Amino acid sequence: MVEIISKRDGSRREDVAMKRLIEQNRATITRLADHISGGSYSAGKAPKPKRRQKASSSIPSAAQGRPSKQAPVSASASTGG
């Protein structure tokens, strides 16, 4: 015997039942995931604060430039001797 599988619109009955089961038990699933992961499951799901970006310009100012790579001159070296 041959089964004819045709494509149809909408979700499969099994998928709908599984989604409903997961949604009904979401609190228990989250609690177990937190217990297993030591709380990092919910920590990863929590919204992270967005960092403020500084206004950037196309020409960097002197304050934004790279620090010089010159070694500091010690007092004994500058006296010559």
C-alpha cells in the first residue's frame, strides 16, 4: 500500500500540540534550564543595556589621537652624566 502525502496549508496536528505543551509548561522549562545552567539561561535571555556611542567625526581631533610611543626620559639620562 502506498501513502500519498500532499502538502497542505497550516501547521501539522503534532506541531500544534507540541507548541501548546511547551507554552503551558514554559515556567517549568525555564526553571529547569536555570537549575541546570546555574542561572545563565535566564541571564542570557535578559535584555542587555545598550552602550551609548560617541559621536564620530571624519576628522579625529588631537584629543582622540594615538598616544605617543616615546619612552619617558629619566632625570639622570637627561643631565648627561
